[in-house]
Amino acid sequence: MGSGLRTRSWLGNPASGYAEDMGRDLQNLPDTGAPGPWFLRDVRLARAYFGVQAVAGALWWITVFASDQVRFATLGALNPVAVFWLDLPLFVLASGVAAAGWRPAAAVSALWTALVATGMATYATITTLGGWGAILMVAAAIGSVGSALVFRLGRVPSELLLRGPLAGRTDTSRTTGTRLRRTAAQTSVFWVLFLAAFPLLIAWLESRWGLAIEIGGAWRWTGAALFLAAGALGIWAAVSLATTGKGTPLPSAATTTLVIRGPYRFVRNPMALGSIAQGVAVGVMLSSWFVVLYAIAGALVWDWLVRPHEEQDLAERFGEPFRAYQERVRCWIPTFPRG
């Protein structure tokens, strides 16, 4: 991408404190004006989230003390009384005050929720107890941190993701062979990390947390077939980028030509579609609903946080041809042109 986004370093002045510098730098991040989902910019919705979280937290604590089954499923062997007197002010009450509009309370709730999520995940992994509490707190931490960012900045600063391999630069390779080799290397690294290493780790955690659900062998064969089909789509798209677009799948070596041939004739980002489908397929093959959720979460992150910047950059570089293509071809659901 060629959006030229710049973000300040979080190193700051060591004497001022890391957290203080990080907060100041976040607040001073420029609003890039990139399009994105409205709910990632709506402070009212962030406040509403904290309100729902406060009510849900209070109801959960009521059920914890009313039901041994709920207490064991979510807290394992932890002392509920000790946890309650910490969680009541830092989670339930802080979320309620944040819903009323006080920004520091949102930060307190988000930090506490992230800390508890980390602690519960570690506890469940070591003891195999409290798995449901771990996954619920991980979900709450994601929602709390995201809402706190919207509270502070008026948006989720998704431009921070555009670093390293996602930093926008066009490819400088001079030959198709070089681009194909780089594309093959990038694809191999992606498959090993995101379709093998991470899913295996996630499936192991699912088993340790006592939340694994076994599925039949026929479903696993279905997952294998989906993986092969989605992999073929991804390879087709990657080759199209290297040959027609004169670039690679990574934004740090992006195409110099607008690609609307091959699978791009039918869907705007076949690479993302194929990768997400492969992730779901791996989850089915591993009999892991955690991995399926991981793939769906990847789709949401790409669609909500990365795609708006990517398509803004394409519109800036290719102008009307890209906008016409964007109007003609959908992003996720294939479009089959007539004739």
C-alpha cells in the first residue's frame, strides 16, 4: 500500500513512564480518514458495551454463588470470594462507570479484564480447570480494550497494524521468476505459521481447557477437501498477483498493476477468502471449534481493520479503474459476470 501512514514511537521518555507515554502517543495518532465500520468509531456504542458488560458481570457473579456447576466451569478451584472482591470494583463497577461516560474507568476496566484474561488462560492451561472462564474473559478483554480505545481516541487505531509485512510499498522485483519465488516463500511461511503452528497450539489449548468437542471422520474428510480447494484458490490468486500485477501478496511488496484477472474477476480478494476457508478447514480437520473461531476472527480483523486501508490505497493509486472494479465485484461473495 502507498498510504504513507506514520505513527509515533511508543518508546518516549523513560523517565515519564511507559504507560503514560503510550497513552499520550495513542491520543496523538493522526486520524487517517480511512473508511471502516461505523461501530469502530462510535463512542456511544463503546459506552453501551461497557454497560452490557457491567450487567453481564453482575449476573455472572450471582450465578457463581448460586450454582456450583457455573462456579467450577468458570473459576475451577479458585476461591470465588477472593476473586469477587477484586472483580466487583475493577470489572463490574468500573464498566458501569465507563458506561456513564468517565474515560478513566474504561481504561481501568480494560486493563483489569486483560490481566484477568491472561491469568485465567494461564490457570486453565496449567490446571485444566476453569476453561469457560478463560475463554469468556479473553472475549471480554478484546471487547474492553477495543471499546476503551474508541473511548479515548474516537476510533480503533487500525493503522498501527500497517507495519512490517503490512507496511505499504510496491514491489521492486524486475523479473516474474523473482516475484514467483518471493510469493512461494511468503505463502510457505503463511501456511506453516497460520495454518499449522498456530492452529495446533490453539487446538492444544482447547484440549487443556477441557473444551474440546470430537466430530466424526466424515467431517474431517470434508475439511480436507475444503482445504485443498481453498488452497488452490489462494495459489491461483498469488500467481496472478506475481504475473499480472507484478507484485506479491504482501503489502510490503504490493502490485504495481491493478489485478482484475484470474480469480480477481470473480471476487475482490480471493487471497483472504481462500485463507479464511483454509483456516476453517484446518479447524474441522483438527476437530477444533477454537480454530474455527480463530479463522473467523481473522476474517473480521482483515475485513474491519486491514481492508479499509488496503482499498483506500488502491483507490489512491489506481483511481477510477479500481472504483469501477469495486462497484462491479464483491469482496467476499463471488460475482459471476455475464458473457
